[in-house]
Amino acid sequence: MRTTLRKRGHRAIALCALALFCLAVAVPVFSQATKPATIRLAWWGGETRHKATVAAAEAFMKKYPNITVKTEYSGFEGYYDKLITQLAAGTGPDAFQFIIAWFGDFQKSPEMFADLRKVPNLDLSGWTSTSLEYGTLGTKLIGLPLGANGRILVYNKTLADQLGLKVDKYFTWRTFADAIKAARAKDPSVAGYSGTMDQYGYPLIAYLVQKTGKPYISKNAEFGFTEKDLAEGLALFKSWFADGTFLPLEKTVLLKNSWSDPDWLGGKVLFSETPVTQVPQHLNYKYKVDFTRYWMLEGAKLSGVEVGPNMMFCMNAKTKEPEAVTLLLNFLYTDPEGAKLMATERGVPTNKKGYDVLVKNNMIDSVTKTAMQLIDDTDTGKFSYFDPVEVRALLHAAIQQVALKSNNASPEAAAKEFYEKATKVLKNFK
């Protein structure tokens, strides 16, 4: 009798163990996050990006009901200052959106970021080694690249056709000026180009890189151009602001993007520029638009155009829930449901698994594909190894000095002031 009971007891224990084993095999996702966890995910962007990311976070929580994701989103303005203040105080989000332009500020202090190559179970297999280089600071992988991006020109095709302006290929700086001059001869109320400070800063950087054949800022944290080179670029811009090739800066200096400019929306501006990630926002105007490559100097070897996955998600080195953050990142980048919900809100995915999901579901439209081809045609190498926020602000100030009529500084004086102040900033990165 005792023997029978003992056998039955052993059998019951074995059956329970087998049941638990089968449950673990059948539902492996929960075995990686057995304890409840709450994590924070922060990013900036527009309304469509917010909706897509919140939807992805909600889908993730349905798949992992023991993990709560608190979403923190805002516009671009103020995001960086708030983020670095939180990280420095030890109160930063567990995962957060970041861009390469901010890398330089952490060249000597990358300890705020987790080294993603050392995070257990984080799936890096969907990226090429080249893609991961964009998320690498020194020897540390601090960010997982999101969408492939780059800057191109967008133009009002309806207005261009009316004025007989043909955009068959890309413009050189000279042929662009000639084309705008001819268009304005037919209609003086039309401006050639409208932009915010960034949308003048990027073209000026491109001009300098094309002129010198060197990156804007080198690996050694030195400028690839001279004070004289900058003065020549500023002189060109000053002349274009004066003759109507560029819309007067007074009209756009305070705008967040050129496509909120009344002149652009009203169909009185021919060109602006845009990152590829923003291409869909240009498809709902009352007029037809098209896209073309950035301006190029004849014979230039480097385009000077920012091309590549400049945006990424990072993990806070001080997160108390690394396993939960890992599951979230894997879901956003590689899970079919997560990839579909994130879509192309941050560009065409550089992660092959996410990209294949979108292709399979016909979620990459023909306009975006065309824009990406323009980027491929423009990509001639790294435009800069650093892009410190302080240096970019000084470049914008130099443009304002020559462009705003209230300043009316000479290109030489503006270039001298920039070079003296910006060189001091770069010393902090050596």
C-alpha cells in the first residue's frame, strides 16, 4: 500500500514538473520577464510619430502584461536639455530617442549609456556592422539605429511647371541660382528657397564640405574648412538673401520648419529642403511637390549631406529593469507587430527584420522609395564626425549676422567670430 502511494506521489510530481516544463516551452516570452516591471520610454516627434509609438507600446504591454511602459513624448524643442538633466541626476528614462548630433557632448563621458553589445538577449542580428557604427561612440554601442535618413530638396512642382523651370537632374549651386533668377524674371513675387535656421545651416555645411573635400569636423575634432572658406560661403548666402534666391530670413527665423511658412504653404516659394523621414508631410499641400538631390559644386568629391540612420533608441545605463527594456527594444525593432506599428515614422528601418516586415505588408510607399534612392545617389561618405550643439548654434548665428538686415555684418566678420568661438568649443572634444 505504501509502495503504491509512493509511486503515485512520484508520478504526480513528475506530471506537475512535465506540465510546468510544457508551459515554459509553450509561452517562452514570459520566462524572460517573470517579475512585474515599470519602464519609461521617451522620444520627440510630431503627432503621427507619437500615435504610432504609443500604439506600439500598448501592443507590447498586451504581449507582456507584467511590464508597464510609461510613454513620455514631446516636441524637439527642449527635449535634449530635459533629457541630459534627468540622466545626470539619475532620473532619466529607461530607454530614449537620441541623435548622432549629440554624440560629441558625451565623447568623454559615455557612462550614462548602456553598452548595447553587452546587453544579454538584445537582438543585434538585423543590423549590418556599418549600420551599428552610426550608434557607436568610441568603442561603445550606445544606440540602435532607427530609420535610414538623409536630406534632400523638395520643390513646388506645380509652380515650377508654371514658370517653365525644369528639374531634370540635380542642381549645382550656379545652375540653381540661374534657374531661380529666370523664374523670378517671370514672377518677382516668387522666392527661390525657404528654410529655418537648420535648413540654412545644413546647406552651408554641405557647401563647405564640397568646397574642401573634407568632413565638416574631422575625427580629431578639427574643422575641415578655413575661416576664408566660411567667409566665401557666407558671402554666397548673403547675396542670395539679398536677390530673392532665398526668402528673407526675417520671415522664417523663428519657425520650427519651413513647411509652416505662409509663403511656402501659399505656393510662393519654389524650394525647401527636408529629411526623408518628413517626406510624407509634404504630400498634402494644395499643389504638387517633387524631390531632387542637394546642390553640388562642380567636381566635388563629397556631398557634405547628412546621410545615414542619425536617430536611435538608447538604454539608460542606470535602468533597474534591463531585461524589460531589452524585450521592449526587441519588440519595437524586430517583432512583426511592433515593426508594423512603428512603420516609417522614423524613416525606412535599417534593421533588416523590421524592413522585411514592412516590405511584405506593402508599407513603404513609392514616394519614400524614390526619396531613398535620391539619398543613395547623394551618399558619398561621412559628412562630419562631430556636430556639437554649441557649434551648430554659432553657425546659425553667423548666418543671421549676414542675412538679417538689422545685423548686416560682413561675411568676413561673421566668419571670424564663428571660427574663434567654435574652435574653443571643439577643444573640449579632443
